[in-house]
Amino acid sequence: MVNHTHTTKTISLDTYGIKNAQVRYQLSPDELQELTISKGQGQETSSGTLAVRTGEFTGRSPQDRFIVKDDITKDRIWWGNINIPFEPDAFDKLYDKVTNYLSGKEVFVRDSYACADEDYKLNIRVVNEYPWSNMFAYNMFLRPTEDELKDFSPEWTVINAPGFMADAEVDGTRQHNFAILNFSKKIALIGGTGYTGEIKKGIFSALNFILPVYKNTLPMHCSANVGKDGDTAIFFGLSGTGKTTLSTDPDRSLIGDDEHGWTNENTVFNFEGGCYAKVINLSREQEPEIYDAIKKGAILENIVMNDDGEVDFANTSITQNTRVSYPIHHIDNIRVPSIGKNPKNIFFLTADAFGVLPPISKLTPGQAAYHFISGYTAKVAGTEAGIDEPLPSFSACFGAPFMPLHPTKYAEMLSKKMQEAGVNVWLVNTGWTGGPYGVGSRMKLKYTRAMISAAMNGSLEAANKDNYHIHSVFGVKQPRTCPNVPTEVLSPRSTWNNDEGYYKTAAKLSQSFRDNFKQFEEFANAEIMAGAPLK
């Protein structure tokens, strides 16, 4: 439900240790936008969209994300360089410093919730130092009605103070910025960074622990949509692989673009009330739904615009990670509420800059688990001298930075659900064809869309049922034909016109998969190990 009404309720933050604050509670997006501009913290683009700069940090800082190690977490969390432990006493002292810092200030408070399915609803209170951070919380979390706000009781609290700088020597942090989850106190404490993604990822990371541990429900870093026949499709993928773009489909209703739960009742629900999309090189021609969602009420981060307020989406002088957040109702074709049933197809999206993976291939359950745990994409590395060498990048479960449990826990849950639901799992390469980065070209979006459509409507399977080609290196089932896609595009080897170069590069990528998977081998069963590349 779209809710722009302004509540007259007032609240005190004394119980949080924030004293004598001027509390601005549940302000509307328009009010928050006006305040941001009047404080000199943002500008308006020609479309009426708010544009802000997030300061020193234009992305997440994974090395500065901590989880408090206590009785709830000590034996459950997959501790290491992704989930870094933080002492409870150190948390309490830092929390007191942050709340003292916010005391006496104007602060912005928003009550909202996560999880569109009533049975999983998580009430959240967000306390922000800046008005635009609070507007981000309006966009990204689910918005309660006036009635729901009357007796709203928050379960989790996000305290967000970008202007507070930690003293690493004293506070136990690595440097001046931090994002810390405390499961006993149900607090996400964020300071020293204005990057808004830390707010949503804090709650997402908490749900990645809460749902599997307490609710036997699989949390997923994925987008999802639903067709006219009620079939749900799920898209896993790391940043830059097309997760938002491919799920925003004019012929299907969007459930959500980033974070979902898959229940034992075989429903898929969105965690969020909005979308947070990359806008690098955005155009109306390529991505009309996202382009048109950028209007008053949306927030653009770290973009460059001219004196007339026109945005240059190709300008990456501030960061490659330019972003927009907008409430989901900025997209016309959405599912209300954000819940789908009957998952039929899962797509693992990868931007393979080596250009060796097929543009689409079908996976066995073992291969699906193997590729899910691997979470492969490639980073494109370019140097000024023109020497370009792609770098393989692996992120377990296509979202390792947000996964508090061991990746095999999520993989086992996914395998079980895939087999129970009888879903088809597809590996989709949205990356390079005709050679690696620097030689080949990026796969055309219209071909990727056609392949995904054919997979969802059954025509891909019907055309290739007994005729899939088994890829000689990766062992996946590669279709030989697909409606609306030239046949030669389906075979990565034939697009290269260089068999020796192709197989040499494929072997190199295969070895990268194997090397990465060594860390998981002792936890993986025989079926998962059989999903590895053939050679």
C-alpha cells in the first residue's frame, strides 16, 4: 500500500540513550527531500529526483562489518573475514558513544518493517542523523499504515550516525567507520559512513540469520517476479550481472529486486518495500522501467549532473557504484502484496568476462548446489596501458558478505527446496561472447531476455529435450536452439573462432572454480562434488 500520510504521533528516544533530541518522526518523503536541500545536503535533478553524495564511502565496507560474539551467535556464525567478531563490552561502550553523539541533535525516526509475508514480518525502527538517510529507509523498507503505526512496537533498531567517527584504538573497530549487528540486543549500529546500502544490508544480514535459525525459511540474495499463470521465477546474481534489469520485465509482475525468503509453504516473499539499483550507463532504451522510476521520491547517489539538473549516467568520476533507491510502487507492474507462489525456474546470473560459459545452460541438482555455493562472476580489470585481464570473483550463495551462517547451510536448504518444488535451474551468462573482455563483446540484453523467456515458457526445454550438448569442460547442458536467438550465439566456442584459445581459457576458469571450492569440500556431499567442472 502506498502511504504518504504524515503521522502526528511523537516519540521519545530516551530509552535508547538518545537524550534531548529533536525527534522528527515519520516525515513524508517530500518533507525529507525539502529538508535535505535546505540543509545543503542534496540537490534536485530536472526530474524532481533528490541527488545526494554519500561522502567518503560510495559502497559497502566489508572489512568494517562486525557481529557481536555472544551466547546467541558464538556457535552458529561462520566466523572469519566475512563475519568478524566484536566483543559485547566493546559494543556497549561504542553504542553509548554514538547515542551521546546523537543526543541534543535533530534526528529522523522511521517505523517500518521487513518481510511482505505477515507470518515473517519484522518491525524495524530506524534512527538517522540525516534526513536523506531516513528517506532511503522510507523507500527501502515496507511502509506501515496509520493504523499499524498506532501501536507499533519495534523488534529491531537501526542507529545510523554517518557523522560519528570511531577511534579504532579505543573502540575496537578497524578504522573510523563500522556496521555492527547485535543479535541479543537486536540493534544494527552504523557509523562513520554515509553509504545508505549499509542500512538495508544490516537488516538483510540479520534476516539471513533469523529466518534459517528460527523460522526454517531460506533467505536469498535474489530478485523475483511472477508470470500471468502464477509461476514464480527467482534470479540470483552478484552486482552487475542483471538481477534488477532481468526481473523488471514488462510481461511479468515484479515481486522484488534484491532480497527474498522462500517458505516451507513454497511461497517467495520480498523483504523490502523498494529497489536499490545501479544506474551506471542507464538508458531508457535498455531499461525503461528503472529509468522511469527515477522521479520525485527516488534518491540518486553519487551521480553527476549539469547546471540544468540533467543526469549524466555515464559519468563515473565519483564512483562506478552510482545508485538509485525508489519505493517499489514507482514500478508500474508489481505484485501486491510482494509475494509469489509456485517457484518454477531459478536463474543463476553471471557476468563471465572470460567469455567461456554458455549464454544459458541447464543444471542438475548437484551442479545447482555447486554453482550456488561458488557464486561466480568476473570482475573486469582495465589498465591505462590497455592490458585487460578479467579476474574471477566468487561470493558464496551469490551474497557472501551478508551470510552469517556457513554457505553450505543455505545450499542444503536451497537443494531441498529445489527438489521438493521440482524447479528448473539455469546458469545464465550475461557477460562476454566471442572472446574474453577486450576481445569479445557483452551479450546482447535482447538475447538474454529471449533465452530467459524461452526457459520460463517451456519452449527452450521443448526444443532441446533430447538434444542438449554437454559442455566438455563444465558438464552443463547447453541448448542447441532457442527461439529468437541466433544458433551460433548459443555455443560460446563457436563465437570465438579460435578453438585452442577457447579451451585454454575455459580450462583456466575451471581451475579457478576448483581452487575456490577447496574451502567447502569437507562440508559438501558427493552429489554437490559431482556438480564440479568435468576438467
